[in-house]
Amino acid sequence: MHRSNYRSDVERLSQILTGTPYPAAKWQLIMQAEEYGADIATRAQLWALPSGTYRDLRSVLVALAEFGEQQSGARDSSPGGPSLQPVPGRVRPLR
């Protein structure tokens, strides 16, 4: 998933996750986004987070940035094969 830039991610997620009591588990972040009415791309981004507890918005953004780097590295290493993307709500990606 590609986003325009880091600054827009920060602004968007800051607005969506306002009111989230930290530390927050992944599921709490997803529920906050659902209640806010976040777009599907943002919800997919939050679903892609590693399971765990996040102490603040900064830790969420760091985890998303690390995930994005891993995904771009994985895409670069697959020679022409289809990339498997996580589907929100699924245990494994569809093939």
C-alpha cells in the first residue's frame, strides 16, 4: 500500500486516533478508526500493524513505517511474481 507521504499519514492518523487512550492494543486502534469512519486504506494500514500494545501515536507511526519498509523490500525481491497482500479480518493473505 502506498501513501502520498509521511506528513499526510501523521496528520490523518492523528485526526483519526484522537481520543484513543494509550497505551492501546492494535484492536483498540482499529476500533477507533472504525468509529471515526476511516477510509479502507487507513483501516488496512492499521490491520497490517503487528499485534501488540502501542504506548502512543508515535509508536504506531514507527511500526507503520517499519512495516512499509519491509513490504517495499519484499516487493523488490520478488521477481515478477504476484505479491500477497494482507486482507483485513483474514488470518492469511489470499493467494
